[in-house]
Amino acid sequence: MKTVCTTCPYCGVGCGVIASSDGTIKGDPDHPANFGRLCSKGSALGETIGLEGRLLAPKVLGHDASWDNALDLVATKFSKAIRDYGPDSVAFYGSGQLLTEDYYVANKLMKGYFGSANIDTNSRLCMASSVAGHKRAFGTDTVPGTYEDLEQADLIVLVGSNLAWCHPVLFQRIAAAKAARPNMRVINIDPRITATSDLADLHLQVRADSDVALFNGLLAHLADAGKCDDDYVTRHVNGYTQALDAARQSNASDTGLSDAELQQFYAMWAATEKVVTVYSQGVNQSTSGTDKVNAIINCHLATGRIGKPGMGPFSATGQPNAMGGREVGGLANMLAAHLDIENPDHRDALQAAWNSPTMCTTAGLKAVDLFQACANGQIKALWVMSTNPAVSLPDADGVAEAIRNVPFTVVSDIMARTDTGDLADVLLPAAGWGEKNGTVTNSERRVSRQRAFLPAPGQARPDWQIISGVAQRMGFDGFDYESPEEIFKEYAALTALSQKFAKDLDLTDLADADYDGLGPVQWPVGGTDRFFANGGFFHADGKAKMLPLAAPALETGKFRLNTGRIRDQWHTMTRTGKSAKLGAHLAEPYVEMHPADAATLGVSAAELVRLDQKGIFRVLISENIAAGTLFAPLHWTRQTSSAGTVNSAVNVGTDPFSGQPALKSADVSAEKFGAGWYGFAVSAVPMTPSRPYHAIAKTQTGWQAECAGVKTPTDWELEARNITGMQSGPAATLYDISTGQTRVAIIDDNKIAALFFASPDPVVVARQHAANLIGQEVSSLSALAGRAAADQPDPGPTVCACFQVGANTLRDAIIAGANSVDTLGAKTCAGTNCGSCKPELAAMISQFKLPVAAE
């Protein structure tokens, strides 16, 4: 059995993992990002490394092909497109899941050999506004601080960041620091009340996209209260007066907050020297995302609260290697080593280092523009690597059509079927996490190794090798790499150009380091942990720039749709969807709405609504969301649901500086979906329900499906067989004429093979219990009861994914006296692994804790 120290492939926290070839996964106690902690997704990585659904051989037009034939075809098609239409007729679309070595080779090929900058990435959807804000303020894309600042701060301000669900390990580090230092304060700024709000001393439920107005108001308050650092500003900052004048023009009432809330926020920020402002997609994914970033940075620059322990703005990135991609120029408007496309000296130096035949001279197409160019016929050959843009981009249906419109499309992926892969002419099997070697860089500039502990299955190859094979077939020198180590050392040496042009990135000390033994290390290697405490910015005069910012006009009218992640899933579920544990918490697409909006639409809890005639979602009614706004997760694809791809309903709007799409503020219409019946099914075999509404998920015993239709079936047994995929075996059917409820059990070899429950209203059944009956020898009558017998307690819906602890188990423990999260954990194990469910445990304790009798 092989065991290695590697790095988690999910978010930008970059947690260290100890992984074994038998699927055993543990947090690495020596890794400085997580010190042994893992979230629910990281803990379940062992459940995702199986070969179910894997792409194991190249395919051309749906048929298996040899690597030689597939790569020859790719090289021929890209060469022809460049020859006939020019280098800007081709494009790469990459991913923050690529390793730095993969990113580097792809970027080198496109920019230095094709001569185009048409290489962008799904990191554009993640942190492009942060990159643009950093460059405007600092002169380069520099993250000033470190994770340690989160533990050293006296005030942490979380802006547009559900850290508890999206970056759980950072959330747990903050929670532990707050427990150790109760005087630490946390402010949560978010249009929704989320699991993160549980830790906050103050929650500010701002209007969507009012962040510029909020931080402009803070800047004006800081100046009026005499809290600006005049000496720091004089020596290290330009634009203070103009930024302050613009800030005074903003109307803080646009935030929707009361004067009391505003003054409390301003006073806490002003009175606390050690402030870290953590921001994420709620800031970045906006048509004003870059201005939001700069509004936050302005406040830190004006007070000199930057680059010192416990101080500074901090971008929590979503992608595992978004930073590594930025380092090697993986975005369409960047060059490797943080050099600038628009600077001819930078271009010439990079071309000389690569000894390449050409070099791009202008920025390429950013993600949204790239797929619009696919739609209008500009792109003749497209290569998508390790991502699923037909789901993840706004106007997802339009993007799918745009990809269909490209004459030749290549997709490199680990999965045989994705929404994007289904549109490709050529599919290339890539090696996945645990099967390949390389590096990633996390949100605090820390480079860590990903190491292989499994053999590459079938004919799968690492991405760098696939790209190099095409480059060589196109006649290009400079791609005869034998290993990722060779690529990394070339890249690390190349960062000397960053130093030559007085930039920030420096990995030169790693060019001759022991690659196999490389431990986690921050850049600049051998330099400072933090930037800018004493100035040293990267604009030509060495000063930072504060920006004059105008708050955007906020529209009203339709519903405002906010999209995002849920706790236990990752992006489009190509990896996390394999884990039954991770699917148990929230198993279908949903839309969260305020009770007043539900009443206006005439929908009740668990009924269905349609958004913009493009998606159907289960209704979750909650006062945690403001009236007039909606929230829906981004994870469901056309593979896992019939109408749950939420980005199909997201209109295209982008930030003018970063090109990042506004995935959190789409205007949508909503209406009740007129379901004639609702159904729930569990089965021992995979299901393809193909109903107007359906969503499928893996269970510990097989699969489950939620479904609904318009017309009530006349033959419920036939309907049950078609939905569950169980065409053979005897069936038992119960029909209640008074309620219209139908229940069907299908038997195979005296065991329950499938169960189907249908009703005119949303189905009420103990879902986890029903799933657990698959494969069991129990009577049909008992199975059709839909609930556990008295001697078989039903754990209820899963709350703790790590230990599969259900709501009923937790409720019973709380009623029996488990009146704290720690006590509840000791009694049930819930919350004792990754801790991601702790906010939900606290909420349940508040709900079910018995009152103490009066003396």
C-alpha cells in the first residue's frame, strides 16, 4: 500500500492530505494550511477515486481511438485553423483543477507558439475581480497576508463569503482562534444569513451589490474619526484625496442597513487596529466586483492596516490552483511570472526565455467573451481542459449551443460523460487527483505538492503530457518534457523575470530544489511572509493607488438570484457526486426564498418553482434570505437533473475590468411549477427518470431520485419500473384512494430492489430509511410503510456527512441532555471530524434544547 503526503484538490485553502492507495484519507498535521483538519469533501476523497464513469481511452466522434490517432487529429485541426484563420481562431479553456505544470505548458503553447492569448480558465469565474483589484491598487497580483493573520486579528470582517461551507478549514481556524481569544470579534456581511453567521458577533444583511457604498461609507467615517494613517498614506499611497472625495458621494443607505447597524460596523472597524477583511465570491462575482475589491483595499491602505500581523485584505479563492494559474499566466490578460501582456519589454523577455517563434501582443478572450466568440463563428478549434463550462458559465444553455457551433472541439477530462464532453469531437482521458504529480498554490501563496499514490487507469495521461504531445506534432520545439519536475524547474527559473522587472513572484530558489521532497513553501521563497507593511508596492513609483469609486445604481424589479455552493458538493459534481456520503446532506437542486415571496407565488415548502422558464427547483422557504431575493446552488448538471442547471437562468453580465461574470446577481422571474404529482424513488441500479423534474443522487445502497410530472400516470407500476430502472421482478402496489398516494415495491431474489412513492403533494417519506432498505430481506408491506418500525430507529436526513449522523439521532440526543456542540459531538460523533456541520448542530440545539426548570 502506497501512502503519500499530497494536497486536497478542492478549494483554494490548499489543505495537506495523507492519502493511501486503499482510499484511506487523513489530514496532514504538519501542513501549515490545515494542521490536520479536513472538511467533509476532503474527508470523503477516498470515496471518489473509483473508476465508475471514468474515461479510460481516447475517443473520436464517440469511438475508441489510439493516442496517436487522437493527438494527430487534434494537431492537424489546430494547425489548419491557425493557418487558414489566424492564431486568434483557436482557444483553450482551462481550470483551477489543473496543476501548475499543466497550466504552464498550455500557456506556453498558446501564447508563445500559437501567438494568441486566447487561453482562459474557470478561475475567471472565481477570482478575476480580485486579480484586477490587486493590480490596480498594488501594481501586481499580490496577496498581502497569510492564514496566520486570521488567527492574529482582533476583528475579522467576512464579506460575501460563506466560509463555513465554502472554505470550512479556514472557518474552523477562525472559530478555534475565537474560542481561545473570546475578545476577537467577527462581522459577517452577506445578503443571506448562512452557516457562517453562526460565528458572527454582527451580521449585516446588505442589499446585493451594495458593497462599494458600504466601504465608501467606512472610508469616509475613518477619515472623519481621525483613524487614517496620514504618515503611511503620505509615504506609500497615491489617490487618497480623490478616493475620499468619491467615497463621500456614496449614500450608505443604499446598503439597506439601518443607521444603527452602519454606525456599529464603522465603530468596530475604526476602533480595532488588527482587522482582516476576508472576501470571496459575493464580492468577486459582480458587475462591480473589481470596484468592490478596491473599496475594501482603500480602507486598509488609508489606515495602514496592511502587511502586518493580523491586518489586511484577504481574497479567499475558490479554485484549488487559481493562484498557480495566475503565476504562470493562465488568464487571457496575463503572462507568466506576473508579467504584463501590454508591456513589450515583458513580452520580449518571455519570448527570449522560451526561445519561442512568436508571442501574443494583446490580451485574449476572457471566459464569457470566449464562448460568445464560439457562438459567432470566430473560434474554429476549441480545447476545454478539466472543466465543465456548459454548466458553470452564465447562460449555460447558450454556452452549450456555442460549443456545438465550433467546428472542432476537444475535451480533456477524467469522466466519460459531462455536459461539455457530450459536445466534443475528441475526448482525451486525463489522469486525475491521486494519479499524477505536480504542484498547486493556495490562497496564501503557498506552493504544495500533489503526489500520485494510484496508477493512472486505462490509457489516462497527465494534462501536461497530452498538451506536449500535440505541441510536438505541430512541429514545435520546447515541449520534449519527460516529467513534471522538468516543467516546474523551468517555470521556477523563469520567475527571475519577475525580479528583473521589479515584480513580486520569486520561486528561483526552487529551480534546483528536491522536487520529490518539496514541502509546502510560500513565495517569495526566502523573502517576506507579508507584503506592504512598509510600502514597497509595484507601481512604477513604488506607491499604492487608492481608487475613486462610485457605487453602482441598484436595480429593482424581478427576483435577484444569488448562486453558490453547498457544504458537501464541489462545482459540477464530477468528483463529489461519486460519494454517497456527500450526496446525503442536500440531494437535489433547490431555491431558497423568503416566506413573503412564497406566499406571493402561491407555493408551499417542498413544492416546485420555475425560474425564467429555464429551470425547476425545489422550494426551501426561509427567513434567512431577504424578500425579493433567491438563492440556488450551482452544482447540478444535465447529467444529474432534468432542469436543475441554475446557470441556464443566469443572464450574462460581466465586470468591465476583470471580465468576471455576475453569477450572484441575476434578475430572474419565478412562478409555481404546476406539478400533477410528486415522486421519490430508490433503486439498486442507476436511474434515468426523464421526467419534467428529476434529480438523481448516489446512496450507500444504490441510487435515489426525486421527480415530478404534470400528467398523472394511469399505470403506477409501469411508472415505478420506468423511473427505478427495475423492469423485472414481482411488484407490490398500495394505492390510497382518499389521498391519491401510491407506493410500489419491486422485489429481486426476495430482497427489496426498488421502492417508489408518489403523491399529489410533495412526498413525505423517511428517505434515508427507504434507501437503507435496498438489498434487505424485509416484507413489501413493511418497506411500503415509508418509515422505520419502532425497533428500527430512523436516523433522519443526514446532517453530519463525515459520520452519517441524521437529524432524528441528533434531536433525540439533544432532548436527552446534549446541550452543547461538544457534548452532542461526544454523544453522536457529529461535528468531530471536519466541523462543517457545527453551525447546524448549534441551530438544532437552540431548536430542541429543553428549557431548564425554574428552581
